Amino acid sequence: MSFWRSDDEKEKTKKVSIVLIILLAVCGGIFLFYKYYVIQNAFDQMYYSRVRHHYDWFGGNRSTLFSNMKQLEGITKDGEMMATQDGMYTDVYSSEYIPENAWLHICTARNKKYISFSYKITFEETQEIPYEEYIWLSFTYYLNTKELKKEAVLLESDRYSTSDEKWYLDDKEQISEFLKSRDMTWEEIAEIYDWYFYDVFLTDWFEANARHTRFSLDNLGKYTMVYENDET
């Protein structure tokens, strides 16, 4: 048995080694591109974790980073299948983790490439106001522009007239009038904005995914903050 290899064998080994090095370099480049260019902040990571382009009814779908959050309600197979077909995924907080009069949900839109974080406050009817009213507070992250937009406050109320195309009001004077009637101020609204987004949702998300992200509350990554609502 000979321990010497022919020149042809050496040449083949050399070529295989070069191919393997190239493949490792390509794979490493793709990994670094995805991790550090495609995912530049925590919101990118949330989006790419949540969207999927097909649903495997028999299992095999990867779990999302939202799946690690105990605060979110479970999603049925039928619901997830429909969400995958429509490209619109909704994750909702369980009532035990938020105030009784509130609703907090995350909506990830695959086709329009955004992820929104909305908080709805319900105001019960009173003798003076015989119907429920709602205030909507939202942050929306737009994937293509890397912008996190603090949306304007929206009001849903039957006491104000709206057009057939809109179910909400965004007029600041009318909202100011509403807040006064409900013994609230714009300062309180601003506090709720920061509380539900940073102290509740983001805190919960990072606690659930500490081992799966390089970002944190102190380092959300590279993005641009945009403020639509000057009052808050």
C-alpha cells in the first residue's frame, strides 16, 4: 500500500479544497449580509421572524420569535393558515397582561412590508355618553425605509360624524374635546404611548428572546424615528 499520492490526486484535492473554501466564504457572506445588512434593528428581526410564504398544514413551520412570548394568545392552525394566505399576521396580548379596558396587538403585513404595534383604550358608556368610545395609539415600522413612525392618535366615537370611508377621527381639536370630556390630557396620552410600547411590549419581547437577538432595549439598532402626532 502506497502512502504517496499521484500528482493528479493532489490536484483534485487542491481543487476540492478551493471549492470548499469558496462555498464557506459564500455561506459566511450570506450569513453576515442577512444578519447585519438585512436585519439592522429589532423590528427587522421581528418582521422576518413572523412572515412566511407558505403554510405546512402537517407541521414543520418554524416557530417565530413571537412564539416565545407567554403574553400572546395562541394561534390556531386555521388562523395561521389564513394569515399565511393573506400575508397578514396578527398577534394579540392576552387580557391578563394588560389593563382591563385595553387591547394590544401586533400586525405584520408581508405584502406591504410593515409591522405595527397598536394599543386600543376603551372608554365605557356613562349617563352623559351612552356608548363606548375608543382611542387608538400606534407605532408602525416600515421595512423598506427603516422608519419607526409614531402614528397620530385616532378616535373611534359615535358622537362625532365621520365619512363613509373612515371609521375614525384624527382631527386634533375634536380629540382634544374628547379627552377633556373623559378627564384625560395629551400628557397622559404621551405617557401611555411610551408605556405600552417600551415598558410593556418591547420589554416582554426582549425578555422572551434574550438568547435570540443581538439587540436590546438600550440598543434597538439602526432606524429612523418619525413623529406624526405633534401633541405627544
